[in-house]
Amino acid sequence: MLTRIDHIGIACFDLDRTVEFYRATYGFEVFHSEVNEEQGVREAMLKINDTGDGGASYLQLLEPTREDSTVAKWLAKNGEGVHHIAFGTADVDGDAADIRAKGVRVLYDEPRIGSMGSRITFLHPKDCGGVLTELVTSAAAEH
Ligand code: MC0
């Protein structure tokens, strides 16, 4: 069951400059940052609020680390802006299977590693009204 907005992914050309915009404009601080080589991104997670399911909602700022990454390709075409939304669930495997059975393309056969050790998969934007959609089970929810 999808129980929260886990994060909104925002693509940017310059992560440090964008982090500073969110700090100076809204007062949001970086909760966590990392490089995800598989996904080709450097990212900063800005925690916005805790959620009723024991998780939290974040803004995820994404800068590509290589030109052939999905985010670099998206930025070249669209410029900076909202890249994807992510729903949180305690069971990414089960929810992905249920959604696949409804005819929506799930991009990975098995969830991959996302931010902060989470397990993630994506739904194809062309099957989701133009919205790249991610499903996330946080590392904490698995223990
Ligand atoms: C592409 N399209 C999008 C889109 N990306 N539409 C809405 N939102 C997006 N973010 C559209 C394109 O405009 C195009 O439409 C069509 O989908 C095909 O796109 P493409 O440019 O030809 O690119 P593909 O087909 O090679 O790849 C698209 C696909 C890819 C969604 C399969 O981006 C993908 O695998 N994304 C999932 C992984 C990802 O994005 N990772 C980065 C975040 P037209 O109409 O022009 O045909 S990593 C992350 O977020 C992790 C770290 C985490 O949360 O923990």
C-alpha cells in the first residue's frame, strides 16, 4: 500500500547552487547527500516533514554525474524542474507487482538501491499521464 509522498525529485544543473536556493528561500537544510553511481546522480535530500506511516517526505535535488544518465538527458531536453514523484510503501515488491498487473510498465524486474539504502523502482511516465513515478521502500521500513 502506498502510504506517503516519499519525495519529489527535482533535476538541476548545479546541486550546490540549488541547495543554497532552497536554504536561503525556504530554510530547508540538507538531511542527507550521496552519489548514486548506478543512477548517475549526485543528490541532496531535504526533509520536509514526518509522515503518519513512520516515514518522511523529502525534496530530492538531483544533479547528473555523467552525460549519458537519465537526468542529464532529461535536463538537456527540458531544463531544470520537477523530474519525478515518489510514493513510499512498506512493500515495493508487492506494490510493483500489483501495478504491473494493471498494465503499467514497471522499469525494473527487481528493485534497485536508492537514496539512503532504500529499495526503488520506477513506472514508465508514458503509462502514468506523463509523470515519471517511483516506488520506494525506505531502509528503516525493512527492519
Ligand atoms: C523521460 N520522459 C519523461 C521523463 N523522462 N516524461 C516525464 N518525466 C520524466 N522524468 C519521456 C520523454 O520526454 C519521452 O517522451 C519518453 O519519456 C522517452 O524518453 P527518452 O528521453 O527517450 O528516454 P528513455 O526512453 O531512454 O528513458 C526514459 C525512462 C528513463 C523513463 C525509461 O528516464 C528511466 O529509466 N528513468 C528511471 C530512472 C531515473 O530516472 N533515475 C534518475 C533518478 P516523448 O514524448 O518525447 O517520446 S534516480 C533517483 O531518483 C534515486 C537515486 C532515488 O530516488 O533514490
